[in-house]
Amino acid sequence: MKKDWNGKRYNNLNGFLREKFNGEKTYKISLDGGFTCPNRDGKVARGGCTFCSSSGSGDFAGDRVLSITKQFHDVKDMMQKKWKDGKYIAYFQAYTNTYAPVEELRKKYDEALKDENVVALAIATRPDCIGEDVLNLLDEYNKKLYTWVELGLQTSKDETAVRINRGYMRDTFTKAVKELADKGIDVVAHVIFGLPGETKEDMLNTVRYVSSLPIKGIKLHLLHVMENTAMAKELERGEFKLLEMDEYIDIITEAIAMLPQDIVIHRLTGDAPRDLLIGPKWSLKKWEVLNAIDDALKERDLYQGKYFKEAEKN
């Protein structure tokens, strides 16, 4: 049955946050905690994922040379030029934000929560950096305020994971999701469409996999190839092709229909710094892409959950 999510055909983040926080505008304050990544420092591998920029996917986060408090206020001041009032989500975005001793994590998280208008904590990390000590720490915060954890999956296909140098197999992701869910902590999965070597069916299989897990949110990203990345060299050598806009619209509308209705869709495309983006250039027209997705959903009479069968969920 089709639901009405604030006039959208999918369970969107804006509507979810407004409902959760009494109708108030709630926006993210993106922070760089100064962490690194086990896929960069040699613990797992070096060089990071082949698509990842030198900022560790934190291209729009605060400046890591500044304190968390200074970053918070700088980003807050910038956001208030758009929205004068609202509540905040302290969002640790760059690199792997559970990859440090627990006391260091606690210190930085606490510093980000000093503002009385912070109503949620969001932490982006890797599933191979969720040990028992981290689980217990996250459980502490989740009992104080709404806390969610974003895990970079990108693809459920292990062959692709090896190709993009992700550094862990699918079973590691499954384990981390279930352990977080057992603690009552919401998990948001990051998925990328258009990775080298993947077919449409591979991408939709990732959506099927995510839909089978106790996940509460998803970010659906278009692959952006940026300068000074290993993937940029692959593209230059002609080893794969970027998705065209019509291909992406076709895949993502079908993906939306396959997702259960209780999963909140946090993102339907992505942002990349204009000066670093090699392609696809059409992705720079973000609102045009989002409007095209809405139009395609209507034209195809698709909506979130239309193709999902409850029996598929574990």
C-alpha cells in the first residue's frame, strides 16, 4: 500500500526528522574528528577505498585542524544563513569515527554535544571498527539522545569489494549491523551505484541484501569519480564507464520500490566538490536529478515498498 511521506513516494529523512523532533527543522553539523582509517594506515590496507578522496569522504565537514567546538560553531554559523532556527545533529563524517581508543572517542563526542540544541549524534564508520568496547560506548550515548551509526557497505558483492579495496567482506557488515541492532542503535547503510564492473542486477542485489537486515536507514549514492583517486586512474584507462543520468534514474527508482517502508532514505544521490569532480558532470545538477527521480516514480507508479515482500526480511 502506498503511503504519503510529505508528498513523496519514499520515506525521506526530512519527514522522519520532523516527525521525531516535533516538527522542528533539524540539520547536520558535519565534523572531522581528526581520525584516520584502518584502510589507510596499514592495519587493513593502504590507500583507502579506490573512490575515496584524501578527505576520507568528509569533503564538506569541518576543518580537522580546528577543535570540535570551533568546527561546530563555524558550520552552525554557515547553516544559519539558510535556516535561522532549528535543532542540530552532531555528525562525525570524515574517515572512520570509531577508530580510536574509547576515551578519545568519548572526549570528542562529548565536545560535539555541548550545544543545548543538539538532539542527535550520527557517527560514520566501518563495520570492522565496531568492537565490544565501541558497542558499549555507543549504547551509552543512545540512552542519552538519539544516536545512529552509518556503515559504509557500498556493495554486497565481495568481488567488487576486493576491486575497490574496501578491506572487509560482506559477513563483517552483517555481523556489525546485527550487533548494533541488538543494542537498539539505528544503522544507516551507505550504498554506491555505478561501481566498476557492476551490473544493474548487482546493484539491486545489494538493495535486496540491505533490505534483509535490521537496518533503519540507507544512503543511496551515485558513484562520483574525483581527481587524485585510484578510481580516477581506472576511468582514464577505460576500465569502466560512468552511469548516464537515465541509467541511474532507472536503477534508483527500482531500488526504492524494493526497500521496506520502515527504512528511512537519507540520500538519493550525492555531493562531490565541483573542483575535484571528474564525473559524471550531470550529477552537479542535484535538484534536477532529484526532480527527475520524483517524476520517474510517478510515471512508473513506483513507491517505496511496492516490490518488497515482508518474508524477505530476517
